[in-house]
Amino acid sequence: MYLVLFIGIALISWIVQSNLQSKFKKFSRIPTANGMTGREVAEKMLRENGIYDVTVTSTRGHLTDHYDPTKKTVNLSESVYHSNSIAAAAVAAHECGHAVQHATAYGPLTLRSALVPAVSFASNWVQWILLAGILMVESFPSILLVGIGLFALTTLFSFVTLPVEVDASRRATTWLSGAGITNYQTHPAAVSALRSAAYTYVVAALSSLATLVYYIMIFMGSNRD
């Protein structure tokens, strides 16, 4: 049953990722009405939200865009930073949505940021502790329990991330329309691109939850034995 579940989630994840890549490629060929690049869109959104202490930078990679609250930088991949496409505008506005969340102390983002140090620690050790726990589950079941606790923390982080990403996309699409970056013809494309990106976080959270349940069942099974 668990094998079928994991295969199903892996298949869905592949479909979602492929759909995201396909839509980004498609919408990358649709220019913004005013010709603004991702960098210009980001800078405009930040200014119009009264944010002047965040820098927009270019980073290597494809779809590696992210907001860094510790450095206060909106980091756009090269294909977004220099492009004047609807896809680039949507991604840039989404990342600026996180900057707006940070500036307004948006609750889920504050919680997510507070979890980062603990999740970083858990991510570095959880695989080794879970492996040791499974190998020694009969003699030292408490090791597996510690691993489950650490993995539960990463799962919680995945679910806390969901409202953060959805809200950033909502802020982005609302602003893009209001600022005239998108119009009645191009706005649906921006919405579709960001919705596809959001699905990747949903699948990741569900995958993490399924894996957590799997480890819990191993622990419970060892106790019954």
C-alpha cells in the first residue's frame, strides 16, 4: 500500500513539475504590455509598497528565484531578471510578495522564519537518525522516535510554507493587474503560472506527510512485535 502511495506521489510530482516547466516556457514567449523586465517589475512593486531597503539581484540557475529575509534581497534567476515576459513578471512579483509579507510581519512567514534554524538542524541529521533507528528499531526504538520527531518538524515546515506561498501569489496577481503590468489578455497567464508553482508546494507537503506516516507505522509495528 505504501509503495503504491509513494509511486503515486512521485508520479504526481513529476506531472506537476513538468506542467510548471511547460507553462513557464509558454508564458516566457508572451511579453508584458509595457516591456518591463523582471527586475523592473520587482523594483516597481517594492517601491509601490513602500519598501526601499530590499535589493533586487540576479542569481544563477533556472527557477531559482527566492526572497532572502536575512539579507533583504529579492533574488531573481537570470531568465527572470532580464526577461520582459509575463512569466518573468509573475515570478518577480511573487518573490516581492514575500518581501511585502516580511515588511508587514505576515504571521505564517514569521512562523516559517522562526522554524528555519530548527529545520536546518533537523534536515542535516534526520536521514542518518532515521536510518540508525530503522536498523536498531528492535533494540533501541527511541532512536527512531527521535528521527520521527525531527522529520515531523520538516513536515510542519512544509505545511507552514503553503499559506506563505499562496498569499505571496495572491499579492502578486492583485498587484500585477492593478499596476497595469498585465491586462485582460495576459493576466490569466500570470495566474496560471503562479498556480502551477503553488501545486509543487502542495505535492511536497503531502509527500512529506506520507513519509512521516510511514515511519510512524514502522515504529508502531516494532512496538507491537
